[in-house]
Amino acid sequence: MSERKSPVRLAVLGLGWVGGRVWLPMLLDNPDFEVVALLDPNREALQAARALFPTVRPHADPDDLDPSEVDLAVVAVPNHLHTTIATQLLRRGISTFVEKPVCLTGAEAAELAAAERAGGATVLAGSAAWHRADVKALRAQLDGLGELRAVELSWVRSKGIPGGSWFTNRTLAGGGALFDVGWHLVNIGMRMLSWPRVSQVCGSVSADFVGRDGFGADWRSAASGDTTCGAGVEDTARACLVTEDGVLVWLHVAWASHTEVDRTRIAVEGSAGRAELECTFGFSTNRLSGSRLVVHRNGRQERIPVPAEEVGAEYRRQLGLLPTLLADPGQPGAATAEAARTVALVDRIYRSARG
């Protein structure tokens, strides 16, 4: 694999919270990337982005992008537009990074894969939590746990329901907390197990907090405190999965709850030990202080040192990997295949909850 010498020429499509508050600040001080295009129908969002990148030309439509001038497009638009815009770019030969959830259905995953092949481009996908230092430290303990028996995945916010016009609308978002924060946990849990087939799924969802004042994600923006503008999605999902080789996976995600602090917990238990990680994923300001990783063996516990890092460091780490992934001839097809597996599991949880 040859190393890339020149900066990756990047187009950012979607300048809302993720595009404008996560991607653009990272790109400002990274010499490995050059922002060459900005797209968003919201004039205020576009003006804010151009204040950071005043020489970058704004575009009104993805078709305006010249494939010869763009190495990678970042699709950070609302969920229901991910597949539509990404396939539009891929068929024209523009490699595309799609924020999570990569797609909303298995049919959309197939559309992305077909467009990737047709355009000879590459799909890359968001999985930032996988690149956290504490998650990496947890993964390093897996070989010492023996035969794996169970995985517990939990991300429960105190008050963190996204606001805005689409996040709590099922048609536009695809789902609620399970699609939003659950995508990260499903991805981490299944990757740690090397994506086994899942033989049993039992799930439930609830919406006790959506539409209630005071449970919005005010750390995102002032508007996020209002969660009454949409309906039809869950704020909490619980599921139990059993793999074909007998590993039980427990999943619990919540945008809001009765707890006082946002907490993420991942525990992996095997025949020779149990590893437990407690931390807070994401950008919430109502978080645990640092990360705690403990391994239990034979009635004793060992505290595993975890490197301290700033909030959002995993996104910068993910960004740093993109040039290598773009140059990897084995990458095309990999992200769309994983997205298809992820959305299939999420769909099975929803079907179980409805059934």
C-alpha cells in the first residue's frame, strides 16, 4: 500500500451539529486534509462554515462537485438523506465517508454497495467510539478472558434527547436512541466478537421522556432543549441477543433516564475473567470524570491504566486513519458489509419490540 503524499481534498456535505461542530474544527488544524467544498441548504450554517474556511467555494448540489477535484466527501446530513446523497456521489466516482447511522434499512445498504461498485469509489463509515483509548485498552484484555460468555453494552444519558426538526421523527431519523447511540454499541460489541451470527433477539423500546420538557441535550445547542417537535421514536431500548456460539449480548441505550450522570458501560465476561469499562461516550458535559477499566479474576480485581484524553479525541483519531483507508485496496465493500449487518440487527430488535 502506497502512502499518500498530498492532502486529501475533502468536501463536507451537511454543516449541522456534527458537520459544523465536530468535522470542521478538526479539519482546521490538520495538514493531511484540504477542505475544497462546503454544502448545506441552511444559509446560516453555510455562513458559519465559511467564516472558518473563507476561501472555500460553497456548492448548492452534490452534482456540482467535480470528481477530479474531490478525493473524499463527508456526508453528515440528516439520517434519511445518507443513502440518497452518498449513492449520488459514489456513482460519480467520489469516495464517501458516511456518518452513522450509515443507512436505515437493508435495502439502503444494498444501494450503497451497488453504487460503490458502479462508481469504482470507496465507502468509509463512522465508528468513532471504536477508536477511543479506553475501548482500545478494553479490547487488549480480551485474549486473557478465556472463552467469551457474555457482553454487556450500555449507554444511558441523564438528559440527552436531541432536538431539532428531524431527530425525533421516525420517518426522517429511522429510529430513536437505538439508531443514534445504539449504532456505536452494536458496532463495538459485534466487532469484539468478530461478527458472529445471531440466533436469538429479544427487544423492547419505550418513550417515557420524548416530548417532556427538561430532557433535551442542551450541551449540543440551545435548540436541543426542545424535544417536543417530533414523535414516533423511542428514547430507550433494551435488547438481549444470543449468538450461534452461545454468547449472550445485553444492550441498553437511553437518550434520557432517571440517572444523574451520563454513563457508558461495557463489560466482557469469559471463562477466565471479566473486564469492565465505565466512562462516558460522546460530547455531553454531564459525564463521568475519566474512564475506569477493571479486570476481575479469581476473586481479585486489577485496575488497568487508561490514557487520559480530551473529549472527542476518538473523532480526531478516526480522521487520521482516513487517508490510509482510502489507499487500502481491500477497503471497498468492507464498510457497506458492516453497515448491512448492523442495520439488520437493529431491525431485528425493532421487530421484536413491535411483535
